[in-house]
Amino acid sequence: MKNKLPFHKTTGSGNDFIIINNFDGKFDFDFFKKLTPIVCNRNNGVGADGLIVLNKYEGMDFRWDFFNADGSVAEMCGNGSRCAARLYSLFTGKKDISFMTLAGVIHAHVKDNFVKIRLSDPTNFIPNMDIYVDGDIIKGHFINTGVPHFVIYYEENLEEIQVKELGRKIRYHDRFSPAGTNVNFVCSIGENSIKVRTYERGVEDETLACGTGASASALISGYLKKVKSPVEVITTGGEKLYIYFSFENDNFKNVYLEGAVKIICEGNIYLDEIMSR
């Protein structure tokens, strides 16, 4: 079969990604943007929450292009960063890795199948924000942990929340226009543990995990004095992420995201077949 494009399939806490090595620069940005919604389709493609492209970048290990499943571009993805770092580590043997994203430089440390990344310092922190949805007031907190997140804290469990329905309404709310926002529903489940359900912009559905969402939720929980760093985050998929941070002069600093990464498989995308639809 001609026109084969090698790929690896990875998952970080249930967030799954297709990763392509484009160090030879054979394909351009527009090609991958077009390819992403096709190959990420779970019925007619490989299936994934997003596509990650590794490109050469002088002075760092690589630069990535990150595409959500719908082909839109995201500035940052926490679990995607951990997956990219572990795969690059397997390629090269390196344990300490730095790479460029639209949100800035990401530093990663790989130990066996665990990857710990340092996120860029959060921005645009707006606590105690009220928005109106269908005539009701929803109280939450906004923060950008590489991508925008709106965090809603609940005292009770999250099982009865209609994450897709409510998340979509908040994601497209005028208050967050035009970029939109990711939406996180959070509750405490232990002394230093929280559970998070996330509606992801670009996937347009609830996902099994979201690294920047877990981070945003942990930071807000810390701000509300529900937990202290490090915070254990239980994802929708049941896996655990660990968030480390400090809070200085009303700003969050030194934010780290840690968790396991699995390399699921590798193979080839048959471009003549998949792009012909």
C-alpha cells in the first residue's frame, strides 16, 4: 500500500491521542488540520481525542502542533504533553524533555511510564464568576492553565450532572466568546482528593480525563481551601492524576501535572484510503 503515514496511539489517564513524527517536515500544518477529524473519527478512523504532530525545533527537543478531534487547534493539552514526552523518550532515551507549544515551553520528566510536566503559569484567574444559563445562575471560577477552563464546585457527588448538555451551554456562553471554554465539574472525595468530570472544547463531549482541566480543578479547590498541594485527582475514567502547585501573591505558580502514560499501538495510516472519503 502506497502513501503510508506511521503513527503511534497513546493514552494518558483515558485521554487518547494519535502521535505522528514529522521531523522530516514532509507534511505541512494544513495537511494535518485536514487529516485530524478523519483519523480521529472512532468509526471510520483510528479514533482519538486529538492528534499530536512532532516537528523539529532548534534549541529544544521538538515543537508540537496539537489538534482537537474536530481539527481545531488547542494552545495546550496536559495529558497530550505527557503522552508526547513519553513517546519521545522511548525514541531517544532522554528523560528530561523540553518542547514548544502555543502556550509556551513545556518541561517534562519521564520515569518509567510516569510523566511529570511543568505547566506554564496560569493566567486570567477570575474567582467567583456568575453566569446565567437558561435563567439560572451558575457560580464558578475561571482560569487559564494553558487553555481556558471554567470550574464549578459541588458539595455533592457528580453522577447526576448532565455534563454534555450543561457543559456545551457553558462552553458556548457569550461570556467566553469567541474562543469558548472547557468546563469542569468538581467535588471533594477525601482530605486531599477530588473527582473531576470535564466537557472538552474541540472534542465537544465529556472525556475520560483532561490534564489541564484536572490542573484547573485542583488549583480552584486549593483556592477554596478544600485541598492542599499535592492534590490527587480522580478522572471520569477512574485513573489518578497528581497536581502540584504553590499560591503566591494571589497567583498560582510552579504547577506540575503527573500521571501514567500508556503506548497502545503503532501502525500506518493509509492516506489514499482514508482521505478519499
